[in-house]
Amino acid sequence: MPDLHLEWTDDAGDLHAFPVTGDAILIGRRFECDLVLPFDFISGNHARVERNARGNVRIEDLGSTNGTFVNDKKVKSAAIEVGDRIGFGQLTLHLRSSDEVAAGSGDALEEFATQFHSSSGDSPGGLDKLSVLLEFQLKWGQSFSAPDLFRAILRHALELSHAQRGFVLVRNDEGFEFAAGLDETGSSLHADSFTTSRSVVRKVSEEREPVFMMTGITGDFAEEESIRAMDLRAVACLPLLESAGENEPSLVAGILYLDSTLGMHRLSGLDEQILQGLAVEAARVLERLGMLRDREERENIERELQLARQTQEELLPRKLPDSAEWTVRAWCRPTRQVGGDLFDFIQRDSGNLVGLLADVSGKGVAASLLSSSVQGAMQAWVRAGLGLQKCVEGLNAYLCERSRDDRFVTLFTFDLSREGHGVYVNAGHLPALVFRAADGRVEQLDERGLVVGALEDMSYIEHELTLASGDLLLVYSDGVTEAADGKGEEFGEEQLERVFTAAASQGIAATADALDAALATHLDGGEPGDDVTVVLLGRVAP
């Protein structure tokens, strides 16, 4: 059967190829994949390519975000033939036979292996070896497949040192774990055959300096149990150092480990430099893997936050109250993916309209979870027929019992009949504003009690509230008044009241637009530092 390759061209115009063998090839952005393609449009585990004993090749999409395409047709699973185009987002690969692979393209790592082997003899001063190492630095920057890179590094380290085995170890929470292994014949070693001298690895990890015992085990290591058990005669162990912060020691991200039950090649000064250079390359691979993992973790967090935001948005009223008596405008804009503000409206069986605006301390997911609890509790108690005083006192007891001491809620809630008569409770919230259509005045509803969830056994008082025809009620969160411009100047309660007073006589729609425009003008393209939530309730004129 002819040799087959997946071939593609990178942004620099360089051609790359990955062999399609009888083994399944996992393709994706995760560093565990066989072929790592570190692009945003590639999923962690994107697709799998398999070749059977007859030489037939098949590709299967693994539930990727952007899909897998064969000759521009999206597929879940499909047979592919030589010459077919395989699309992963913005990247197109071609299935080629060995005869069709362009001369001089091939696999960058295989080219390097051939070049290194031919130059690893006794060249004057070993300069050819150093040239190959520098070439490798360029190659791996253009093509990234972590398993291939580790195997390439081990292959060259074994050729240079004449070791029998080589391993790349990666640090984990408990020490170091197997990442790649190779023996002197070029065959891959696996985790089940992974054994090293623990004492040597520990010394290199602690001191961050390489150990070279190429022609015999010396010193205390000669008596170490693990070395005697494996009958080792030579060991080389190098730290894979990861750069840390300024004025901080480098971190040991991994280990390049070589050993032999026979003696290994005595290294010249340049040989040691090249071996340490290979360790640097392995450290760079680990660093890049870390970047990919960090990016993937961030993407996972962003997806979870997006889902949390969608869930929170679904908890807000899908439809605002719209009746012969009332007209409503309301919005909530979290400063992060999710926030701690909420508003809600509940229609009582009596026809009364209950509204609330709450602001949970803090931001992010924790605040959004608590705000959802507040909303659910208020919904349940209002629908059970409790008055606002009992609802807020029950909420206070619930939060004092269930939430942390540093979590509290400010809340403004009202209960109004169809005729416009009712009550409100303010639990530590900013005073609401009421525009009186009869004389154009704006008054503050400044009667308020303590925040909810701070102290047990708190009592809250209902205060009278009446809205006549044309009157307008404005309730808002502190994200509105504390929104700061580039100079740090806040929007402020006075400016809010001026805008409200000037616009309220023109109706609720004009008022909502005026508030939105004034805040945007104040921020001048910037973002508010806290969630912005506004509720406008207008009494419809007959």
C-alpha cells in the first residue's frame, strides 16, 4: 500500500505533512491529540482519521463546533480518498500519497531527523550538529504536534548520547508523569514501561541543574535502590525550565531523562550544550502546551459564563406587564458575563402588580446564583399571598440562614392596585423617584430600612405609594449613578434626577431613551463598573 499523508500549507507558505498509518489519528487543539492544530476554530478533539488493513481511509467528526468538511461538504463520517480536501474551519488539508507529496516538503520533523543523523558524525568542531539544532528551532515554530516534537527531541538525544531509553516527564500535582518515551531503536515507549531513577529526578528537580553520568554511576547514586534495581550504568537527566516572574527562580516544568544498562557516549562540551539545547526545546513545547491548556480553560470558562448568562436572562421576565392601567420599561445589563442585579414583576390574583429590583453584593457567578435565589423566594411568597413586609422579612431570614456573612441584598419592591394605590418597601436600596404629572414635580421615596441578609430578626415597614394618571416611577441600581467616565466622575443621583425630570413629561418611552442616551454620553464609549438595571413604571392616563 502506498504511504499516505495529510498535507497542508501554513500562513508562511510552508508545506507540512502528517503520515496516515494503520493507527487512528486524533486531530484537534488538545495537546493529547496525535496531530495538534492550535487554532481557535479547531475544537479540542475535532476529528479522527482511521486507515484499515485494505488501505481505505475514513474520517469522523467528533462533535466539533465548526464541523468537518470533505470536498466542501459537511460530514459526520465519510470515506476519503487521495486528492480529497478536508476542511477544519479556515484550514484545509489534502490526502496525498507518497508519490504526490511535493519534493522537499515532507514532514518537517522527519526532514530534521534525516539531517541530524547525517550530521551527527565527527564533523569539525561539531558545528553541523549545532546548525541542525538551530534549524529545529525554526521548524517547530511553524508546525506543532506535541507527541511528534517530544519523540523528535528524544530521538536526537538518544543518537547524541547513545542511551538505550529516553523519556520526557511533565510535572503534575504529585511530581512528574510520563509524557513521551523512546528506545534506542526509535520505537515508542509507553507509560506502562515508564521507570526512572527517582533519586536523580528528585535531585534535578530540586536543584534545577542537569546531571550527566555517562560512563558510570557515581557518588551516592551508585547505592540508590532504584538504580541498582534497573542495573543502570549511565544516566543523563536535564530539567525543562519554564520562565517565572521577574527576580524569581525558573520553574521545573518537566524532565528530559536518558539512561542505559551500558555506558553512554562521553559528551564533549558542545555535545552537552546541544543536549541542553534539546532540553530547552522540550521546555518550549511544554510552555506552548501550557498556553494551549490555559486558552482552552479560558474558553471553557467563557462558555460556562455564557450559559450562566443565558440562564439568568431566561429568569428575567420574558414579557413586561402591559395593561390598560400600566406601561413598563425595564432592562438589566450586567458588567460581566453574569451579574447580581435583577428585576421582576408578579401579577397577584387580586389584580395588583408587584414589582421588585434587587442588587446582590458582588459580581459574577456567585452574585448571579444568589440573585436567582432572591427572585425565586420572592416569587413564591408573593404568589402565596403574603404582603410585602412578610415577603421581605422572610427573605431576610432565608439569606441570614443560607448565605455568607459578607453577602447581602438591597431591594426595592412595590405592590400597586389597578387604581394606583399601594405600598413599597425599601431595604437599603437607593431612593426611587416619582414624577407627578399634575404639577411636574419629582419626589424621592426615601423611606428605607436595612439591607436584606445582614442581621437576623429584622423588621421592615411598608410605606404608602400612590400613582395618579400620567405619573412615572423610576427604580434603579447603583450601577447607574456610580457609572464613571474616563476622569472617574460618576453619573450621580443629581444628574439622574435632572434627566428624569426633563424627560418624564414626554412619556415612558422618551424617558427610557433619554436615560439611556445620557448614561452613554457620560461614559463616552467606556463601560460602567457595575451592573446597570432600570425599572420604569407609568400610570396610563385615561
